[in-house]
Amino acid sequence: MLQKLRDQTQSLFFKIIVGVLVFVLAVFGFGAFNLFTTGEPQIASVNGEPITQNELAIEAERERLRRLAGMGENFDPQAIDPARLQAEVLEQLISRELLTQAADDINVGISAARVSEVIVSRPDFMVEGQFNEDLYRNTLQMLRYTPGEFMNQTRLLLSLDQLQRALVSTAVIADWELRLYNQVINQQRDLAYLAFTRADFSDQIEISDEQIDLHYRENGLLYMTEEAVDVQYVELSIDDLLNDPQIEILEEDLLAAFEELTRNAGQDEQRSSSHILLRVEDDENIDDVVAEVVAIKARIEAGEAFDELARTLSEDPGSAQSGGEIGTFGRGNFDPTFEDALFALEPGALSDPVVTEFGVHLIRLDGIELTDPPVFEDVREELETTARREAAQVLFSQRVDEIDALAFEDSTSLDQLSHEFGLEIKRAEGITRQAGPGLFVHSGLRGVVFDTDVLTNSMNTEAFRMDDQQIVVARVEATHPAASIPLQDVREGIRETLLAEDADVLISEALANSLERLYGGESVSAIADTYGLSWQTFELARRTAVDLPRSVSLTAFELPRPAPGDKSVGEAALPEGGRAIVTVTRIVDGDMSTIADSELEGLNRFLENHRARMDFAAAYEGLEKDASIVR
């Protein structure tokens, strides 16, 4: 297929405040069509420009596919909440539209040459360092893009990148700023901390049964089971219907399908071809571009090599790298105008300039391949499989309506549904509002189970669509209201809670007493000896020291610079309960002369990027504030 474009989701250029814009590299190609038809329901608008329901559905599906691919082999489609996904994608679409309008306002434009350069240089589309057509094609198909959409998407994303550069100030970091930042970020400190942990005080605490009983009575809500239900349910999927008795695949139907297949195969002779494409920019006259193609054709007829001219002149990134070679394809793969010109050529012949929506082409027919027609017995199984799935899809849609109606009509039992449609009644236990086994991991399905009528009146749910190929109808078989957990089951847990509470009281008292003594000038070692504890000391510790508790490090590097011969004192919470006194006795600032040039460059880039992000965030906030956004 002429430049069947391929792409892969990437996070390119920058992040907008409302979330990550997933930037998908685009390519040029043929066979484009517009998925966004007029008259679609509008779900949002940005300064009067609509965002349609169809656009959101398509982008949400692409994002869903991207996330599933990122989950690896053990992906779980039900782990993605459709409602939340759509909400996130809608915000991305709103942000993209707002930025697109801003780019248009300042006349941001991207040349076809720049788009081509970006596409063919991406490592995502390379195999062994070379741009790979198959990888491109497969990615395009996976993301369900048409070539025209990809071309527009690429231009848009490059425009947004250019817009970002226009919106933010040139982030030049002065030497004094870099020096000050280095002094702080690479600072080292002599510090120590004295930890007071619960274990240090636990042997001083006795918890009586009376205390446990009192706590249990006063905090009953903490010791309640979560409301749960056991359900009956039936499920139906398209796969369940593949061998349904209502589906009858007649031999004459298969023969008719085979005749259609062979008829198309006979018409669809395979042609290998190459082309040179020149784009028509907005400020160009198409007649001038046609004249350029005529001149290229004359050069080839005069003896210059087609493939060399394609590599240097063609603006189709998908084929230019291979000397303009498109591949071998039959009818139905190209732009109709392109296709008519191609199939009118003899092998080796050059076309006249061919104008399509993608530009002006010079086409060369490289060869014709006639394939042997298929044999019925060889494709019979495939034809039957296709026919069964198509019939099952139709039957599934019909059954969904029938099941939904019967579930409402006989609303307090699944028996009729089971009998009428041959569905097995299954059971699931211990489903709560927050979690459930098997199919009930799906939050939407749990939501309909806990609907008031379903929960309190034991009515059937609606035919809930798990996805486009599966439905579930459920009813509550038994309810388990929230109830008190017996004291004996939580006694040890309460004991641990009370121990921790009392230990925290003793820790607070010890900490306050120690700080008072420390501020009064008493030695740190005497304070530690009072409690049988030891100070942990660190000389010239950095912020990133791995052997320091994170909270201690944060506190130590927030303390003010101590006076000579004195110390700064603070306190920090410890990870597993307890607190610590933290002291700092010396601070050594980062020295520019001691860091490598590469580290210095990294610091400079970090500061530049940080300032650019802050500038862009402020600019975007201004755009959003001034815009009329309707959701």
C-alpha cells in the first residue's frame, strides 16, 4: 500500500498542566478519510470549536490500547475504568484544542520537510538503524489511524512544540544563579539524630483487658465488617454464540462468499510501483508544483536514476528512503486518482503528474504480478469462521435486547433467563463496593449490583455491557450488612494500637524533655544516656544519603545554618512511628570547582528546563483563563 503509515504513541516535547499529552508521530500516505463527520454530538467546546462525542470515543480507545500495551503480557482490560479514562482524555483534547488555537493565532507553521525529517529519524520506527516500513504500518493499524489523520497529527504536535518555544522566555541561567543553586543542591552537613522509637518505651507500658474492652466499645465503628453481597449472575459473549443452533452456515453461502473472494482476487492484480511525491504547501501554486514534477520526469527520461531522485527530492518519508519504492499491492489500497493512474501504466512506464490531496506524484510501474486464484477447500474453514463470527455478532445484538427485556420483565429471578437462553447461573460471594472476585473486579458492574433496587429488592440488574462482546445480568442472592467484628478477633490488634498510643505519649514527653535540656546547654550524650539511647552521627552527609531516614534528611537540610561552635536543632517523624531529635553542627556549601563539567552542564539544563516549565505553565494558565471552555 502506498505509504501505509505507522506510528507509535510517544510522550513528546512537553506536558501540559491538565495531564500528559500523548504525542503520536505521524506519517504521510494514501487512502485517508475523515473519521470526524459533521453533525456529531458535541460534548465540549473551546472558544466555540466543538469536541465531538465520536472524537472522544476514538481518542479514548487509542489511549486504552496504549495503556493495555504498557501492561505487558498479564494485562487486565477491566483494570481500566472507562468513565475515568474518558474524563482524562477529554481534558487532553480540550488542552490540545486550546493550544492549537494559540498556535494558529501566531501563525505557527511546519513544513513538510520538517515533518518528514522527524518521522524518518525516530528510533521507534527503526530496525537496525533504518526506517522500517512494516513497523510503521503495524503501529498505524494498532492505533487505528488513517494516513491523513497521522499527517495532520504530526503537523499539530510539531506546531504545539513550536508554540511552547514561543510562549516561554529564553531560559538563560546566569552564572550567579548556577553557583547559588550548586551551593544548595550539593551542600554537605555534619548532622546527628537521636531516635525515640515505640520499641524503646514498650516495656514501660501495660495494657489491661479493661482498657481493651473500653476501647472496643468507644470505637465500635472501627471494628465493623464492610457491607457485602453474594450474587447470582449469567453472562453472554459473542464467543458463546459461535455454535448457537440459530446460526446456520449454508454451503451455498460459503460458495457465494468464495465467488466474491475470487472475483475480487481476479480484479485485484498485484502491481509493484515507485513514486516521487512533492507536497503542495499553503503558499504554493499547484501549477508550479506540477511543473516541477514534469521537470523531474524529463530528467529521468534523459537518463537520471529514478531512485536517486526519489531519495533526494521526494517528500514522502515512507518511501523516499527506499528510492521511492511503495511495494506490491492490488486495487483498493491507494487514493483512487493515484490508483487509476497506476493501473493505466505498462511496466517500466512513468505517469504524467498525478494530483491527489497529498500532493503531486510521479509514478513508475515496476511490475505486475498475477496470483493464482484460491481453491475453495483451502479457504473454506476461514470463510466459515468469518461467516459464523459475523452471524454471532448480529445474534449477540439481538440477544442483548431480548435478555435485557426479560431481565426486566421477570425481575426477581434469573431462572427464566437461564432456561430461555441456555445460560448457566453462576455465583460470586463477598462482593463489596470497593472490590470483588472475577468479573466483579469491574467497578461498573459492582456499581449496578449496589443500585438501590437491585440491593434492597433483589431485582435483576440491567444487561450490563462489560465491553462490546460480553454482557452480565446479576441479582443479589444474599446481603451481609456491616456488622461488628467479635472482640476476640480484634483483641490483639487493639492491644497493639493502645501500646502504640501510649508509647507515642511517652515519646512526646521524652522528646520535649530532651529538647528542653538540649536548649539549656546539657550535653547530647547525657541526654541519650538518660534513655539508654545512642546518637547516630553523619559527617558531611549529602541530601541523597541512602543510610539516613528520609524524614531526618529533610529536617536536617531545612535547619538554618548554625553559628560557629553551636548547633541547629529540629525534630522529625520516623517511618514506623516514633520521633527523632536532629542536630546540625556544620554546613559546607557546594563548590563549583569540585564538580565535573558534565555535572555542571546537567545542573544548567535542569534550571533552564525548570524555568521553561514554569513559564509555560503560567502562559497556559493565562490561555485557559481567557478561553471560553464548555464541558
